[in-house]
Amino acid sequence: MVVFYCLLMVNMIYCVGCCCFMSSTGYLEMHIEKVLGFEDQFGLRFCDKGLLLAALDHSGFGSERKKCLALAGDALLDFILFNFLLDRGGYSKGMMDGVRGRLNTDDSLAVIGVEMGLGEFIVFPNSATMVEKESGKSYYNDALEALVYVVMKDMGLEAATRFVVEHIISRLVKE
């Protein structure tokens, strides 16, 4: 119930809130290179480029919405992970908890985000130092979780599942 409420809130915040401001003030145009670069790097084409920018923007703009996107993405990530493991079979509850535990450690999503090269596409706050940009766990965690949700929102669950399996689960689950 909480997850569905948050998903509903994310949709309401997105539709009513800051993304309308972003497109009307040219915010998307200011960062279009990052958006297009992300699409090229990961072979994705968003219908709503503002939605992708919302996931990549960590400049401080719309931070409450960002938290909702990341929360929704976290729940969706768990859903996709469990679905993947159940479909493959051969995983006990303990093994599934172990894989989920590796995913939910503080560093794992940040490490995966760095390995994916997300730092090139994240819109960092002006005050962020080079060290924070290269190793700021929360930037990478939140961006990756938000990306999972916005891929699903823009392209559907199947596309989000492919994205998660290819870029996240493949780094956690070894054959």
C-alpha cells in the first residue's frame, strides 16, 4: 500500500510540480547534452526527456520529488530482482535475502552507478567537489533508483526489467 501511495505521489508531483517549471524555463535545454548522452550510452529513447532529467538532476532542485522517485525506484528494483530470481529458480529464501542484502548495502548501488559511468550524466550541485562527484554515494544511489522508476514510467515494466537485469542484477548475480 505504501509503495502504491508513493508511486501515486510521484506521478502527482511530476505532473503538477517542478517538471512543468523545468520545461517552461529552458531547464531541460540547459542540460539536454546530459540527457541525450545518457540515452546514447544506454540505448534508451525517452518520450519525456524532462522525466529523465528529473532522475539525473541532483542540483538540489525538486529534492522532495527526487526522494519520491528514488523511493519508488527502490521498491521497483526489489520487485524486479525478486521476479528475476523466482523466474530463474533454484534460489532459497536465504539466497534471495543474500542477493537483496548485497543490493541494499550502502555502497553497492553507488559502485554500480560509478561502474556504469553515471557521473558523466548526473547534474551535480554547483557546490559539489570533484571528490563528491566521483564518490558521492547518495548521488549515485538516488540517481540509479530514480532511473529505474523513470525507465518504467516512460517505457514500461519490460524496459525497466531489461535495464535492471543488464546493468544492476548482472553485477550482483553470478552464474
